[in-house]
Amino acid sequence: MMQPITEAMFLQKSNEMLEKLYSYIETLSATNEIEIDFEDGVLSFCIEKTSSHFVINSNFASKKIWYSSPVSKPKYYELHPSDQWVETTLKTNIQNDLSEDIKKLL
């Protein structure tokens, strides 16, 4: 079992993940109409052709990343010992979930 994550570690790791997700979406926006906003620990974007809005943010109180997608239900991700953010119920990876949801809309 993983040791409880400290506040500093949570902020560092969640910000790193949000930055990775932002870079991925920014790359997609080069060939697709995607409006992106990333500010104060909240990453939001809209895929213009389907008017599909996503919101991903770090929840400091629960030490989880919250994910809202028009394709799948809201999900919560915890930092796994493998250094991946894993959904608390389905045990899926946030990067894979985001990629799969976006593929369904582009």
C-alpha cells in the first residue's frame, strides 16, 4: 500500500499530470479546432465541431484529480505507486481515458 501523499507531493504530481494533458491537447489542437484554457490547476477545453466540453482539475482536499467528460461519467483519479493517476473504481489511467474519449469525438 502506498504511503499517504503529502500536500507538496500532491501539488507537484497533479500539476505535472495536468501539464502533460495540456501538452497532449495542445498538440491535437494543431489539426483540430479545440479551445483550451489552463489556469489555477484547472484544465478545460472544448472540441468545437461537437461543442464537447471537458474539465480536469486537481482537488486538493481529496488529493485526487477530477475528470469531467461529455463521453464518460465523472471520474476521480488517485496517484498510484506506479506514479500513474488511476481511476478509483475502474482502475483506468487518466491519459488513456482522455485519449479514448477524445477519439470518439474527433
